[in-house]
Amino acid sequence: TPDIRPLIAGNWKMHGTAREAAQLAEAVRAGAGAVTARCDLLVCPPFVHIHAASAAIAWQPIAVGAQDCSPHAKGAHTGDVSAPMLVDAGCAYVILGHSERRADHGETDAQVRAKTEAAIAAGLIPVVCVGESEAQRDAGEAESVVAAQLAGSLPDGFAAAKGVVAYEPVWAIGTGRTPTEADIRAMHARMRAEVTGRFGPAGGTTRLLYGGSVKPSNAAAILALPDVDGALVGGASLVAGDFLAIAAAV
Ligand code: PEP
């Protein structure tokens, strides 16, 4: 979208040691100079590696994010990590409502919305994930499913807080399969209509990422589509050269 600075985000999921996280962050940092004139970069390590990654990235124009946060700011919530803690650890962003969390932990739209509110309250930029299952796409329900997820998962202050949406069809994550360009284009147009309908002009600048089997070989075609304002990258973000090649395709 014109006037929107693209975001290329890496979701490292549950991989690697602290040392490997630092090495990967350092490799991204070392190559980032070639791409950060045109896009923002974000890396999202597992919680325990956030410090190691941020230390390796120090002062470079690469943001660090987490992969989840608690809806609560503090308190008796064993095992959870709050949004203010993420800010304290060096995060600027947090991924919320990823389909793996919706599947593994039964996260609902209402819970994702509560987490998103907590993230915004702490000053984090939320990256809220939505996307249909294969059965839903086959049934012709993809757009209505995503529209309902957006309505349920995004709080009122979302666009004003520069929140990011990631469209990640569940069946395209880690499978090597992607929707057709026409399908991505149609979904992103629908999402743009949903966020502008709800948030007005602020929704016109909401960054809408595509995620699901993005790799260097398909990034240029996907990132050139209207209303695709970047990518959320899983597997390929674990190889610095691939992640940077995707960013270079913006
Ligand atoms: C993801 O899980 O956010 C993702 C896009 O994964 P992959 O790129 O591996 O499909």
C-alpha cells in the first residue's frame, strides 16, 4: 500500500538455544543495512531468548518482539509473561493469536482481544494473526471467517496504536503451500475494507501482512500484491540469508 512502510517479521517459534538466537540475531543485524531503507525488520524469539537476541541486535533498526503475552499486567498467573515485562526486556512488538496458539492453547478471539488490549496498554505494537482452516476455505467461508476473527480479536484502540494484522491461512503455515495470488489479493482487500470500516482513516494505514510458507522464491510476487504490507515469516526466518532475501524482495 502506498504510504505504508512494509514490515518483514520473523516468527522463530520454539527453536534454538540462547547462543543460536544471538547468532541468528547477529546475522540478521549484519545484513540488515541492505534492506532497512525500504522496510522495518522484526524478529520474534522465544521468551527466554529475547534478552540474548536484543543484546545481539543492539541499536540497529531491527525490532524485537515476543510470540505471546498475558492479558494481565502482573499478578498470580504462574508461567505467564506480561506485556510490561516484554517492554522491559526490549520488545517493541508482540505476536498475538497465532494459529498455533489458537490450536495448542484454545485461544479464542475474546482472549486474543484481551491480550491485544494489554499489549497496547503497555506500549507494544500487536501483530494479530487471523486465518482460515483448509476446510473453511473449501467451504467458501475464508473471508467471512477472517472478518469474524478481526471483529472479535481487534480492540477499539487497535489502529490508533498502529496495530498490525497478519493473514495466515492455517493450511499454508509450514506446508510449502500458499493461496493463489488472486486469493491473497482478495483477502487483503477484504481485510482493508474491514479495518477501514471499523477504524476509519487509521485503518487505511494498518499494516496487513501475509504469512504462510513465504520464502525467497515467492516473496517478490506476494509482496507486490495490493494491500500486502509485509510478511510474517516462520521457517525461513530461521536462516538469516533467507529472511533478508525476503526483505530484499519488498
Ligand atoms: C508462521 O507460523 O507465522 C509462518 C508463517 O510459518 P511458515 O513461514 O513456516 O509457514
